[in-house]
Amino acid sequence: MRVARTLKNAASTRFPELLLAVLLCAISKAPLAGALYKWVDENGAVRYSDQLPPSQTRKRHQQLNSQGIVLTTKDAAKTPEELAIEAESKRKLEEQQREEARLKAIQDKQDRVLLLTFSTEEELEHARDSRMEVIDSVIRLIAGNIETTQGKLDQLTDRAQSSYTSKGADIPGGLAQKIEHFQRKIESRNAQLQLKMDEKEKVRQRYELDLERFRLLKSASN
């Protein structure tokens, strides 16, 4: 015997619990009664039946026992758009996890090298000071070269001013070429000086980070 009674708009019925109880009672007394299904139709009405309509199989529904207790809940099948969003989110999560694993491997390697290279903070600070001194020596050399070149340029420009420009005469080609040569040389040396100054700052920052990391690793191992 098939028992399939659909309660229209049960959510708005005055006594939905009583009607459900009556239906459950009828189903429980039916000798071949199957599962009782519950779903919400396209109009927002709660419906019950001992058979699930084919149109509802891919939509959200619940299976109840004869006492009205929910046995299973099946969510609605995801749309292609939802599946695409889910796949993209999964891809991004996996990509993030791979990147985190890569960075961790790099950090672990750097930590091992740091602990193998230095035994104390003093050793690390000494290495920093030695490296900074090497860079400072190069900076002093470049600065001295700039100063010397600037002196030669000043002599040439003074000569051009006193002998030619002040008299309204054109600066001879040879003298103009020398002035331009020393100007370009100073520009080049200034660029080299700036690079070394930048390198010095990067080295200082790197050693500060190494020192902080070294202290953290040592405290964790104690």
C-alpha cells in the first residue's frame, strides 16, 4: 500500500505537528511503508511524502523515521558556478600551502646554516663588523676618487671661466671635452658610491635579522 500525502504549506498550517503525527502514524501502520521524506518546494511550502519526487532528488531534502526523527539530510547539488568557485578556492589553498612549505624549507635551511656558522652572538657581531668595514673601505676609496676628480674638474671649469667664458669667447673643443669627461666620471663614481651605501644598509639589516633569529633559535633550544 502506498502512502503519499503531501501537506501543502505545512509551515503555515495551524497544527503542522498534529498533521505530521497523523501522517507518521499512518505510515507506521502501513505494512510496506517506506521512508518518509521532507522538503521545501519552490513556493516555500514544507512537504512530506513516502516517495521523493524525481525533481527533488538533486535538491535539499531529509529522510525521517516513523517517529519523525531526521535520519539523513542531503543538501542540494551544487551549481556549475559553485563548483567552479569551490575548485578555485581549493586550488588557491593548495597553492598557498605549497608556498608556505617552500618558505619553511628555505627558513629551515637558513637556520641550520646560521647555527653551524656561529656559536655565539659575539661571533655574529664580529662578522657583521668585519663585513661593514670592508664596505666602508670601498666607500672611502670611491669618495676619495670623487674628491680628486672634482678638484680636477674645478680647475678646468675655472680655467674655462677665466680664459674664455668671462671674455665672451667659446671654450675650445679640447677643454670642453675634458670638462665633460670629468663630469661623466663624477656622475659614474657617485652612482657607485650610492650602490655601496645601499649595500651597506642591506648588510646591516640582514645581520640585524640574523642576530634576532639566532637569539630566538638559541632560546628555543635551551
